[in-house]
Amino acid sequence: MSIPVMAFFNNKGGVGKTSLVYHVAWMMSDLGLRVVAADLDPQGNLSTAFLDEDRLEELWTGSPPLATIYGSVRPLQRGVGDLTGPYLEEIGDNLALIVGDMGLSRFEEDLSQVWPKCLDRDERSFRVISAFWRVLQKGATMHHAQVILVDLGPNLGAINRSALIASDFVVIPLGPDLYSLQGLRNLGPALRAWRQGWQDRLTKNPDPDLLLPDGQMQPLGYIIMAHSTRSGQPVKAYERWIARIPDTYHTDVLHEKNRETPSAADDPHCIAMLKHYRSLMPMAQEVRKPIFHLKPADGAIGSHYGGVQDAYQDFKQLTQKIIARAGIAMP
């Protein structure tokens, strides 16, 4: 039985997706789940959130360079073997990281070329397309993890197609703006096309001993990120965009036509509406902690410490909803 894989993805960048993965991974581990966080964005932003530059340099320039996600798939890409590793960077008692790597972009062309070849029952093509899933499952088994969280770049390229095929669930972070709505309009059809394309290919796997992902990519819901509030409500500048999100999500992601959709506040597919934590976020980034781990020694004093406590409750509720929707059993 495979470990559930949860991808956080939007075709539009700059919505706080990586920060969300980072905080949810920490909160899941705080709640007692064993978690593997995987950085499948060639930009490596999730790795940068967890690790300082000195440690990243050690991992990226080691000899041989096998301590990253690219190190794991590199033998397969070069045609000299199958997967290796993966290396797991221990972050906390329950939390481990599969480190990202800009070298992963070299794998994109290979992933593009093998996608059509799967229809010809080409075994190597299936091994390449399933590489991310197999690395993630190996890492989760090594860590005795109950869930895998994946951070992706904001595009619809071959790397993300392969990563989403490896995913059981998709969480969609959104900003309250036009660009996030357009990202949803692009994402929904892409998910459906990739899901159907992978189902067509699964029947042509030439090696019955090669385990492959189901490629369900089930949308778990959306999270509206970093909206400003006044008296507990979103400010007017964002209200019109927030009001349009439910209909766009139901129409383009869920493919539900001709139905009346609720407001975001009443939409069961809206997991959370996270407020802007303002100065707490750069404070947390500087000390490489989630917001809800900040202490007075980190500068979280006075009203800032009240914000830390609010953030803890916000992320706890959000994370518990994600866990419940994905059907992940708590220890």
C-alpha cells in the first residue's frame, strides 16, 4: 500500500504556496504525523525555507551530488541505471526533507519525450514518468512517514505533470486576484487531461512488477492566501476576486456546470482563508521557523506574540481539515 502524496499547486506563482507547504508540514509533524516534504520545484524554494545556505551548498556541491531529488533520478536520466536513494535531510523528530535542486530542470526534456512513448509500451518510459512517485515512496518508507507533501513550481510543464501523476491529492493555494483565477482556469483542464492520459497509459505497462502511481490527483480544495482584513472581513479591494473564486473552482476544476455556487465563506471546498501575518512572516523566515514556533527571543513580543498564537490556531485548523479530507489516520 502506497503512502498518500499531497501536491500543493497553482499555475500562478507568488501566492505563498511554498510558505503554505512549509507551515503545513511543520504543523502535521507537531500533531504527531510523520511527514516527508519533497521539493520538486527546480528553484528549490522549499529547501531554502528549511535549510541555510551553508547546508544547501554542502548538499548541492557534494561529491557525488546524490543528496537531492535530482541526484536520485540522475542515473535514470543518463541511462546508466534506475533510481538511487533518496537522501533524507532530518528536519525534526517527525519531519524529513527531500532536497530540491536546480539540476532537476535537466530532467524536463526526458519527461517530455517519454510521455508519448508510454503508449508504445516502452518500459524505460514508464520508469522515467514514474520516477518521482517511486522516489517519494522510497523516502516515505525510509522515514516511516504517513504522508508526503510536495511543493511544485507554477507551470504546466513536464516536471509538474509527472509530479502530479505521482499525487493522490491536490491542494490549490490562491491569491485574491485575477491571476489566480486565470491559474484555476488553466489548472482544471490540465488536471483532467493528465489524469485521463495517465489512465490510458497505465493499461500499457509492459512490466507487471513495476509499481506505478494511480494518478488520481483528487482536488482537496482551495486556500485563499494572505488577504488583508478589517473587522474580521476581507477588505473591499479583494472582495470581488474572492467572490469569483468558488464559481471558477467549481466550473474549471471540478467541472460542475450550471449550478449555483456558494460564497467562499460557505463553500465546503474552501479549506481556509488565511490572513496576512505581516511582519511575523519575515521574522519567521529569518530564524527559519514556522510562524507558530516563534518565541519572545526571536522578537515575537507584545502584539506579535498574540499573532503567533493566532497563527497556531489558524494553521492547526487548516491542517486538521486537510488531514481529514485526505482520510489520513492520526497516530
